[in-house]
Amino acid sequence: MRKISIGLTFIALLLACNSDDNAININAQNFLIFGYFYGECGGEGCVETFKLTNSALFEDTVDDYSGQNFEFVALSNDLFEQVKNLPQFFPTRLLNENETIIGCPDCADGGGLFILYSQNGNEQSWRIDQVKSNGPEYLHGFMDKVNEKIALINE
């Protein structure tokens, strides 16, 4: 019986260690801010920015094109449930990126993505060109997911 217990414990540890390396940890101190911005645009939908924690989703009400000023208000739990898996698509390789501006975001009126990841109070942020050919391929799936989640929120 003891061998079975040890074996099950070992298997559980292996499964825990083999978790998705691309997933980032989101909790009270670790959060993900994501959004898009378009300069040659009119109306409220030109800048959309959201903050995701492990328990809630928030929308920024300032809509600052620069991505430096935020005032977040809580959104519904239904919306949170629709986007809470976004961190699973975050490419951890982005955390090692030397550049904070990837491509030329919104230079050709194609828009840009704003991503900010906070881990234990240490924040890293990036502005990413929406034109995929102007950035590394490893970001393409994540870019699609960010745009998909923003579309879900804005339905």
C-alpha cells in the first residue's frame, strides 16, 4: 500500500512539473494588462485596455493612447469567465525580449497591441505592431488571442 501511495505522489509531482511552460501565473500581485490602440481612428473603440487578475477582469476608462495612464473599473464575472484563460497563451519568451517596441505599432495605421505583465510588482510592457509580418512569429498566436478576447468583451 505504501508503494502505491509513493507512486501516486511521484506521478502527481511529475504532472505538476510538466505544466504548460507558456502559461504565466496570474494572481493578486501578478496581473496581465492587454489592449489595442489605433491612432487614425474616431470614437471610444480606438483604445481598449483591460486588466486581468486571477479573480476579476477590469476595463480602463481613460483610453490613453500612450498606455501610461489607467483607471480601471470592474467588469462582470461573465466577461471574466470568457477571458480568464488568456494567460495560457502568453508566450513566456516575451519576458526575455530585449525590445519593448516590437515592429512599428500603428505606424501604417495598422494599430498596435499593448501588453503589460506584472510579476511580484515587477512590470514589463510591450507595444506590438498589429501587422504580424513586422514582428516575430512566436507572438502571432498570442496576438490573435488578445484580439479575440477583446472582441468577446466588446460584444
